[in-house]
Amino acid sequence: MSKLSLLPLLLLVGACDDGPASDPLDLAGGGQFSFASGTAEGAPLLAGRLYLRWSDEGPESGIVVGTWTIGWAPGADTTLQVGPQIGSGQLVGTADEDGVLLDLNPGSKFEYVRLSGRVTKATMYGDWEWTQVVGSGGTGNFRAANLR
């Protein structure tokens, strides 16, 4: 087999690699996380707390439930559209070796904010997205550090 015929196979194998797996989500000590998010350009936007726990089925289920309290970060541009992530509410999501996916507005059929990312030691980091019936309303990044 020539080196040129191996190239498509190597590209396919490389495209399937999503990088290292996330660490397990550590909810010891109450699962309280400081939360900070930014715009897609990285400017500070929101700050608050996430309170997470495993569902009643336990960590084996991979289902996370909890609450959140989020407001504007000091100095943030409060005219930016961030969707329903100002205030407080319930959340539900999943956590496994692929990372975390948290829905800040479970049960909403018209708009929601989702956090998706990786877990490293006691930190979650990734992207947030506000989705509406008519499409995406905004995106940015987030970081949440365990406060235990």
C-alpha cells in the first residue's frame, strides 16, 4: 500500500479522536460551584453559583440535578442578550467521560440555555448556548470551579 493511499485512512482516524476523556465529576462536599461565563470573544459576562448533585439513581446513572443562581458579572455589558440565565432556577443534565451537558431551563419548549464542556479535577469548562425556537440567541464560554 502506498503512502498516498494511507492518507485518507489517517485523516479519518484523526477526525474521530475527540481528545482525552473528561475526569469524573466530583460532587463531594456538596457540589457547589462558582460559575463565570463570557462572551464568544471572551469578555466577562455572568457570575454566580451552580449547586449540583447526582440524581436519586446515583452517580452510575450519569444524571445530574440541581439549581443555579446567576447574575451579571461586575463590569459586564448588560445590554447583551443572554436568554433565560439571569436569576435562578432548576437544572438537569448528564456527566460522563464525554464531559457535562447541563440544561438550565429543563422543560422549556421555547428557549433554553445549555452548558456543555469537559471536567478537569474539580473544574468544569466549555461553552454555553442560548437556543430559541427561531434559532441560536447567543453563545460564549463558561468555567465552574468546585467550592468544597
